[in-house]
Amino acid sequence: MTDFSHRVEQVSISGIREVFEAAGEDAINLGLGQPDFPTPDHARQGAIEAIEAGDVDAYTSNKGTRELREAIAEKHARDNDIDVDPEHVIATSGGSEALHIALEAHVDHGEEVIYPDPGFVSYEALTHLAGGDPKPVPLREDLTLDPATVEEAITDDTAVFVVNSPANPTGAVQSPEDMREFARIADEHDVLCLSDEVYEHIVFEGEHRSPIEFAETDNVVVVNACSKSYSMTGWRLGWVTGSNRRIERMLRVHQYAQACASAPAQYAAEAALSGPQDTVDEMVAAFEHRRDVLLDGLEAIGLSCPTPKGAFYAMPEVPEGFVDEVIDRGVVVVPGEAFGDHGAGHARISYAVSVETLKEALEIMDDAYQAVR
């Protein structure tokens, strides 16, 4: 008798995708989790030149090309003041695969994975697929993750806790003090801190710091990607870095599930990481301006929203019926409960659209708010 695994039956299609499918073709989409900027020209050219030279027709090393891994190591030295051995990097098919192989390599059946709620939808699903038990924990009022909450949630069954800063869906940025505490918790409790840093460059206030900077053991693994910082979501190129023993275990999963990341994408990523970074700065400045327009508009409507300090999302509190009313009127926003039970009563709004589109959407949201208040 054919049947399906219990692991996969615990996972459903993302609530975000359901919202997209429910919206009309002409809807204003404020639900997208990707930048609306083009991939930098020098990154595209890196792939084009490699294709024309015949360098992408075969498998690369399972870990990725040496040149890419050296570029990733140089990026960590430049941006994070961290010494990373290129041998301790695996290039992956996006940040999503990096999260997947990290959890597969570190979580046994019945072990707990602690993660923020509301939080990125993949954390729960990937925990189930690894055979683990999801353990979401609530956030502070400013939508940051409190290290004390994480520490209180740790039991003898805890294998991993996830930190995401800047965060999806909240736009929250953890303080350096928080990151130091997360490293201490990983060290003292001998659990893995999985740090999801794919939005690291999109910071408006404060600064991005990584728990791996403060760790005294190898109990921190970092996931990153070119997807958000370089507007390369379609290229599917991420990476994971950690100690030799952790990379070796994650490589076992990657080797059989993926073999290697796409070769053209590897060359594009190498060029993006090694080339001019001014396009990143320009994109971040544009996102900050849009954030301010959105926050002013939400305040004018009467919606309360913690100030997002990074990424390109805001998560205001909304009245019952607001999300459905907004979607019915042609603007896609994502209900907060799609990101966890503690997201109820909120909506995630992406401002990865033009200012003009954002202002048009705010007018519609104002009408929707008046209809349900």
C-alpha cells in the first residue's frame, strides 16, 4: 500500500502562496519577499562570461567553485570581520537549501527546534521534514527575539535555535548585545544557533552583527545568500558556513540532494560579492525611503506598527477582517498568522514596490480600514 510520510503530511503549502492565488491578476502585490531591483550588471556579466567560456557545462565541486568560496570568505572578512576558511563553506541552491541541510544534519527525530513566532515560514516546515519538533517562541513588543525567551525554552531535547536578523516577516534587527547573548546560550547549553542572515545588508538603523562573532565554541552556523542583498532570488545561490565537522555533515546531505549549486549562478555570485557594492547601497537607501512612506501612511490610517529597522517588511497590528478587506479591494498583504500563531492580529506588508504604488496601496488600505473598524 502506497502512502505518504508523516513528515511531509505535517507540511502544507505556505499561507503566503494561498494569498497570492486568491488575489486578482491586477492586484497590487505587497506580499512579495523579493527586491524589485534588477540583478547588478556585473553579476549578470559574470555568468555570461562563464557560459560563453564553457565553464558552466559540468558539475562544480560539491561545495562550489573555489573562487566563489574564496569570495564568500573575503565577504565575511570585509563585512563581518570574521575569518572564514573557504573549505568551511558550502554553496547552496539559495538560502532555503542552506537552512534545509543545516537542520537535516543537526536534528534527530523528536528533537526540538526553537524559532521566532512570527517567523519565516520555512523554519517550521523544515523542522518537520527533518523529523524534529517545532517550538516557536513569541517576540518582544518591538518584534525582536529576546535571548531570555530562547534560553527559557531550551530543554534536554533542544537541538537548534534559529536567529533571523534582519528578520522576515517583521523587519526587526537584533542588537549586538542580543547577538552576544545568543552566542553565550549556544556555548553554555551546547545547542546549535542557526543564524539566518540573508537580509544582513538591508539595515536602516542599528547594525548587523552575527552570533558567530561572539561564539567561543563551534555552536553557531551561519546561512546567507545573494538573493536579497543583490536582488538575485531567481539565481538560487546561497551558502552555509560553520566548523569543519559541521560542514562535513551538511555536505553529506547537500551531496546527495543537490550535488552542487547551479554553475552559472556560482559565477554570478562570485562577481556580485567581489565587484562594486554601490548597487547594494542604492537599493538600501530606496528601501529606507519607502519604509518611511509606508510608516507615515500607516500612522495616518490609524494603524500601529513597530518601526522596522531592516529588511523590507513592516508588520502593523490590524483589526479583524482587515486583511480580507484589503485583498478584496485589490491589494495583497499577508495575514500575520501565516508566520505563526503569535502573528495573529497583524499583517505583513512588503515595500518592495515603487513609492507611487505604495501610496496607491495606502489609499486602498485606508478605505479598507474605515470599512472594518
